[in-house]
Amino acid sequence: MNHQEKLPEDNLTEVMEFVLLGFADMPHLQWFLFGLFLIIYIIILMSNGTIFLITKMDNALQSPMYFFLSNFSFLEICYVSATLPRMLMNLRTQKRSISLVACATQMCLVLMFGATECLLLSVMAYDRYVAICNPLHYPLVMNHRVCIQLVTGSWIIGIPVQIGQTYQIFSLPFCGSKHINHFFCDIPPVLKLACGYTFVNEMLVYTVAVLFVMVPFLLILGSYSKIISTILKLPSATSSKAFSTCSSHLMVVVVFFGSAIITYIRPNTRHSEGTDKVLSLFYTILIPMFNPMIYSLRNKDVIIALRKLMKHEVKKAEGNVTAVVQFVLLGFSDLSNLQGFLFGVFSIIYIIIIIGNSLIIILTRLDPALQKPMYFFLANFALLEISYVTVTLPRMLVNLWTQDRSISMLECATQMCFFLMLGATECFLLAVMAYDRYAAVCNPLHYPLVMNQKMCVQLAVGSWIIGIPVQIGQTAQIFCLHFCSSNQVNHFFCDIRPIIKLACGDTFVHEMSVYVVAMLFVAVPFMLILASYSKIFSTILKLPTASGQAKAFSTCSSHLLVVVLFFGSATITYLRPKSNHSAGMDKLLSLFYTIVTPMFNPMIYSLRNKDVIAALRKLLFKKQHTR
């Protein structure tokens, strides 16, 4: 961070956006890096999501230690999602520009989640200190109320400070270069681009770093000095057991704080952009990936909980009630004479879905005439349909073929979570496609400017990731319920309603939660689509010629048909009154929006779209155009 002299105002060119260089110096490795970081992101989501779920579902993991661990896993998902999706988008599109607002938002989120991680790690160290040094008082000291207060404090204490620090940094004038030699908007590389005297800002960064990094680190050191002192006084057998409860946390602390302290608190003269990027990879990406492995491989309780879920074990709960740890997906077991026929039908449907949607993706990538926003969204939609169907249909085919319909709690939760996340993506992506048609029909002159490539990528990425944290939370909430007596799910996949029906006790709050989330992810996008089409129809009816009206409507008709099929069945399934629910009707409606709609979508978009038909003919018949 150079303490530059303030330049004359006449010579300043105000920077309105930055360019995240990231790994631009490795042009031949862009696709490799994209694939690598995509795999890492999936591993982080799945592994931390698994830790989060099992700490909520397993009765043996209901101690304060695992309560903090579940919060830590959820934090890691949020922390990584603040940087990695943007980096993946930059690697995929090679469009590295980021607006000042987007950059400031990213920096603020990274700083807030980073502060939360430091404080939460110190809270976890304090929990281990109380457990080992004051075991008799542990249940009293670390009661449920105290645990919630400590976690809430960790999440919110850094928010006002980090918002203020971000605001102060982005209040500086930026001139000259706009290239950030980093893969996200971190403080040191952004401050380097500021004009004028930045010494005060640098001192503030050091002060906040000491407050949110060094103070928690010193508290952790204080806790562990007491812990180690106590352990050394214990007999060898007891001391090894006591230390084993701390070793995972200690390993995470060393790696996280080591890289964070070197990055933010080492002398300014020793800063190197390459080193900063490598260190940042440690505490923003690699640590969240390895944390679940560290906590699971070095923790017997977590390993046992995982084994119970994977091996379909069932154990006795209190009061002679059998706690369900596996389910049975009844599916179409009532049609015993048609199992082979249904297997054949659904196999053919799955093959049609894979081939049809893959063909749409290939066509939109290869044909120059389809390099428009409309077809960019259509390619994303086709990929989504493949993913959406793959969550449910392969499992149903296995059940039909083997007649073994059992599914573990973890597998059921995973299926539900992916189904809900991809369902939310589909709702928002259909809303984005409606907005695209609105911009094309109602504002044709501004369309290329409004729906530029950057905007299209942002809308698509937003649609893919917006539902992830909410749906992980909703899945965790549902599988925190106690399931007793029957374990038979009268459905062909783990959907919310048939699972909640098996829960013991009052499920009213959970049912209301389902309605609220459904309103957010189904009704709101649907209302946005209705608003878009009301404007579109209003504009079409004002066109002077019938041919113009027909041409404008033809660009929307395919999308409108898909919207009616998908939202119609989804709305009836999730938003109709509970009294009107029937298992048979639920299965029939679910077939529509999970299997039938994805099968017909490629046909709808190809048969009703001249551009797609022309591209398909060129691909199939290899027609040569006039040179």
C-alpha cells in the first residue's frame, strides 16, 4: 500500500468499476482452474452441509460442542459463497469486471464472515476450556441460553464495524489503474488503487485486524494454555481422551489464524501480491474444504453418526418409542404388477430428458445464430432440467428395479435439499427468462444494452445460488424433527409434505415455514412473471400489424407454456390447503413438475422456435450454406 501524494483533481479519472485479475496470468489453465474450484465448491457445500445436518439430526450430537460446530459449518458455506461463485463466473466467462457496489458488498461480506469465524473459533475454544477445566459446572455454565447468546454475538458483533470499515475504504477516490491483482475484493489490493494519502486507512485496517483477529487468537491461546495445563495433570488415559476433544479445533485454529495473521498483520513492506493470493486461498477456500474432514475423521461421535445414517441403523429412543433413522419410499408399490413396465417407461423418459436437454445445450453453444441472451438462459434452463431430474429419477429407477425402497436419513435429506435448491433455481430462472422477454418486446432499442453479457451471467448465477442457504436451512429444520412409528414415505422421492407427515408432535411451525419459503421461492417469481407478461401483452396489443403481434408473441409462447405447466403443478402441490391434500394427487402433480415438464421442455422450445429448428437441421443434416 503506497502512501501516494494526492494528485491534482484535474488529472483524476474516477474509477467506476474494477477488474479482478485473479489467475489471468495463467491463460492456459482457466478451464482447469474452473473445474478444480467448481469441484472444491461442491465438496465444501456437501461436506459442511452434511456436518450441519447430522449435528441437527443425531441425538448423540446435541451437546454445546456440536451446536457450535453446526454453526461453524453453516458459516463456512456462507464464507465461501461470498467469493467462490464470483471467481468461478470470472474463470468461465473471462469477464472480470466488477462494479464498485458489487466489490464493496463482497468485501463487506468477507470481512463480516471472517470476523464471525474468528469469534466463533474463540467461543469454541472457551467451550473446550469449560468442558475440560470445569467439567462439573459445564452443563450449568454452557446451558442452551448461553450457547445461543455466544453464537448470536459471534454472528452480529462484527457487522457494524465491518460495514463502517468498508464504507471508509470505498469513500476514497480511485484513479488510474482499476486492476485488482486478486481473485476477490480484499482490503490490501483495493487500497493500493486509492489515490492520495492512505496511511489513516491502513492504520484502521491494522486496528480492526488486531480487534477481530489478534484478540480472539489471544483468547484462544489463553483457553488452550489452561486446557493443556489441566490435561498434563490428568492420568495418561484420561489426558489423551481430553486432548482428542480439542485436537480438531486446534488444527483449524492454527491453519486459519496463521494464514489470516500473515495476510493482514505482517509489515507493509513484506506484502507480495502472489503470496497474498496463495494465503487467501488457504483461509477462504482450502480451510472450509478440509474442516469437515478434520472434524469428522478426528471425532468418534461424528464418525458414529455418519455410520448410523449410512448403514440404516435404528436405535431405541426414550419412552419405548422407535426413532426412525431410515425411510421407505413406497413410490408406486401399490401397482405391483406394473413395476417392470414403469421401470421401462421412466427409463425411456430419463433418456429422452438427457438427450433432449443436452441437445439444446449443444445447439446454443455451437450455433452462431443462437448466441443471444434468450438462448443463453435456455441453455442454463436445459442444464438445470437435467440436474433437477437426476436428483429424483435415478433413485426411483433403482427402487423399481431392485424393489429395495429403503433410503437412509442422510440420503433422504440430501435428496430433499438438492431438490429444493434446484426447484428454487428453476422458479427464479423462469422469472429471469420472463424479464428477458419483457426487455426484448417492450424495450427493443435498449435490449442489447440492458441484457449485456455481464448482466446475463449475473442473473443466471444469482438464480443458481440464491436458494442454497435458505433451502439448506429448511432441510435441516425438517430433519431436526423426531420421526417415530411409521417410516414409510408415500411418495417416489423425499418431498417435504410426506416427510413432515411422519414427524411426531406438533409440526404447525414447520408447515408454516414451508408455506413462507414456498411464497418466497414460488409465488414471488410467479408474480414477477405475471407482471412481465402483463407488460408484454399490453405492448403486443399496441403493435400496428397482426404479423408484428404474431412474431412478438411467438418469442414468448414457448416460455409461457413451460411457466403454466411448472408453476401450475408446483403451486397446487405446495400452496393448496392441507385439508385438500391426498397422497395420490401429490404424486401425480409431482410427476408433472419433476419429470413430465423437463421431458416436454426441449420439444416445446424446439418445435415452437424457428431458430432452434434451423440450428437442429444444420447439426443433423450438415447443410452447407452458400459461401
